[in-house]
Amino acid sequence: MRTYAVIYDVGRGWKMGKPIEEQALEDHYQFLQYLFQQGILIEGGPYLDDSGGLALIRAEDIDAAWELVEQDPAVINEVFVPEIHPWFQGNWEGQ
């Protein structure tokens, strides 16, 4: 398993001028909670400037990471537009 950074930029479904608390994200939060319970989501959360968010997920490869992210209701509804990047998996000690 590799770790991937999912960058969630705001999409066409984002209500401009509204804080994250007023966005249609309940299904997104439930989806991320499910991924966390499955051991797939390592960490995630919104940016403090209401411009999107970041999640670290585990997947076999980038195609599997995309398959997961494309199931996110916030991606399906274009509230977020994702980018996915491989994440550093080293050990900082002795690097």
C-alpha cells in the first residue's frame, strides 16, 4: 500500500462566499468516516481559509486511489475537484 495526498479544490458546486459549515458536505464527511474506519484514510480536513482541503489515503496504486476518490459524494456533486499525488513514505529519522 502506498500513501496518496488528495487535494480537494473547490468546484462548481461550492457555494462561493459561504463558510465550510454551510456547504453541502454531510455525505462527504460520512464517506471520509467510512474510509477512516476501513483504515484507508490516514488524516484529512479542511483548510482554514475555506478553499478546500486535504486527505491522506492508502491505496495499492494511483488508479485505485482515483477509484476511491471518484466515489466521494462531494466529488460526484462537483463541490470539490480533486488532485492526487503520491506522498512521501520515508522515515525522517536517519534520512
